[in-house]
Amino acid sequence: MPIAQDTRKKPLSIKVHVSTGEGVEITWSDMHTSRYDFPYLRDHCPCALCNDEREKKAKGGTGASSALLPMYKPRVTAKSANAVGNYALQIQFSDSHATGIFSFEHLREICPCQACARDFRAATEETTA
């Protein structure tokens, strides 16, 4: 039996603005448009390494990035972005990080707007709690 997909997490249009550095713009099937700048996406990278770093920070531990000079952190940009099948984007960031695969489902769940935070992150937190 197939797992039911939330059709609101299906993109109609995807624009990745690598050369201008503006970020990613996605218009979803419910006509909502999400805009993500590259530093936001880098901070929300779904790869295992980044998830481990976030968990360590949440538990009060020190991550590898805390050993760097915290007062200066260059703004992260994207060097390139590629489609992964018809379900995700992979972005190579200016800090050489490129292992995160941003599924469209993940991108909708991390949309920075208040409506998506209410509709998607609250539901995700309930299922993982």
C-alpha cells in the first residue's frame, strides 16, 4: 500500500538563483511561494553530519564549528545546484559542503514563513515527539 503524499509539498516551479546569490524560490501546488536564502538552507542542511552537529548543540555540547572564530563567519553562498531525480535539490555551498540532499518535502517543512511553520513544523514535531 503506497504512503499518502501531501500534495502541498509538490513544487510547480523551482528557481535557483546561484549567480545572483538570491537563493531558492519554489512555488508549490497550493500556489504558496517559499523563498530561502543560501545561509538559511546551509543552516538547515538535512545531512547526517549537520543533524549530528545540531543535536550536539541542542544538548549543550560544542560542535566542531565552535572551535572557529565565532565573531567572523563569511556569508555562505552557493557554487552550484542540481536536481536529484524529481524529488530533491543538492546544493554545493561556498564552504565546500555538498552532502545535503534537500527533498521537496523537507524544503516545504522548513519554509521560513509563519503559515508553513504552523502547518508543517508543528505537525512534524508532534510525530517525532
